[in-house]
Amino acid sequence: MASVFRNIEGAVMSRLAKAVRVGHIDLSFHNAAAREVEAIIVKHGHLIERSAAPHEEMYRRLGAGEIDLLVAAWLPASHGAYITPMLDAVEKVTVLYEPYCIWGVPEHVPVSAVASIEDLTSPLALDRMDRLIHGVNVGAGISRFSQAIVEQYGLGAHGYRFAPGSEDDCFGRFERAVADGAWIIVPLWHPQWLHHRYRIRALEDPKGLLGGVDNATLIVRKDAKTRLGGPALAELSALYLGNAQVSALDDALHTYRTPSKKSSGDRP
């Protein structure tokens, strides 16, 4: 693509009363997708007040009317419980991409040894696999799913444990495992910048605990529609990015933010 992400730094203004308030969950790929949304809004003559926060706080802001748009709600599985209490106050604008969660392993882990989450209790996996499964913030869908996986597959009895943390904890740990040839489980999702750089094999999930495919949906508060205007909403409603493009946007943003730290995770 000609431009991997739209550079609108100069157009983004904060703390302006008449600005359109765009919120995104504080993970790098949400930031990347939000910039594409913001570029359209700016094109229609609006200023932007952008903000980022963990899942629970961002949905609180949406429900309280502290933001006008949310990029983006993963529906129905990952974020459904967050948005249900405020459905009367918001509308769906468009589906930006189709995310889904995985438990992944680096490609150097042979499928003959570990093809499924159930295989993590085999003698070979227990001999080689790191028992710590390090994820992102506790409010993320993948964090809830991962805790359920540890419990319902009986992995805790074999020493596995899930620990939520930062993007640096999760992604940096995966990159170090790739460099060292270590066996590791990464609780991840598509789209995400690691997929743009590495081949990550998803483990089969026979119990179906990873939530399936969601729709990453741009959400607008009903009371903000008039201020946004029909033309801007019409263009936003036609916006579609797709998983591959969001992964590429995320990777480009990661490179832009940390050009000299190729082996560390990103938290823009």
C-alpha cells in the first residue's frame, strides 16, 4: 500500500470543546485503527480529541458520554458484556475488521508435538513448554478466555498459569522466545503486529473457549451524530480495513514509535 498508515499527527488536537472525541482501547492495534477513523473525521473539517484507556475505563467513558466514538467494540464475544448496558445510547457505524483470539506458539514448535491445547499436558510439552502464559491487561477478552482455558483444560494441575500484564510483557516475551528457540504460548489475536513479522501457529481449541470470530465495530453515541454530520458518518459507514491491513498498520506504527527497539513490545 502507498501509505501504511495515515499520518495525521498535525491535525489531531486535544482538549478542544468542539472537537470530536474519539476513544480507543489502549492497545497498539486499536490505536492504528483509530487513526484511520480520525483521518476521515478530520477530512470533514472536525478537530479530534483522542484518548486511550484500558477496556473497562474506555467503556465507562462511552457510557458516560465522555467520548463520541469508540474504535472499536469486538462483538459479540469479547466486548459484548461491556456495551450491553449502554445499547440505548449508541449505534453501530461499521465493521472495521473481523478479529479473533488464539493461543499461539512460534513456528519452531512442531505441530507433531503440540497441535492442540489438549497436547500441552503431554510428556514432551511438559518437558519443553514454558508454563507461564503472559498476556495483556486483565480486561481484554483474550485474558478472560485464557484464564478459563487454564481452568477448564486442567492446565493448572500441570503448573501452567496465566498472568495478565502489559504489551511489553506479552509481545517482548514472545520475540525473545523466537530468538532463543524456546517453547512458549502467546495469548494473542488477529489482527496484531506480531503476525506481520512472524509465523504464529494457533493451537486447536476443542472446547471452543476462545470466543470465535468477532466484528470489530465502530461505535458512535447517538447524541454525537448531528455534530459529526451526515457526510462524515456516510464515509465512516463505508470504511473497512480487514485483519491484514490492521496488522500492517499496527506494525508500521510500532516501527514508527520504536524504530530502534525491534525486540520489544509496543505501547504507544
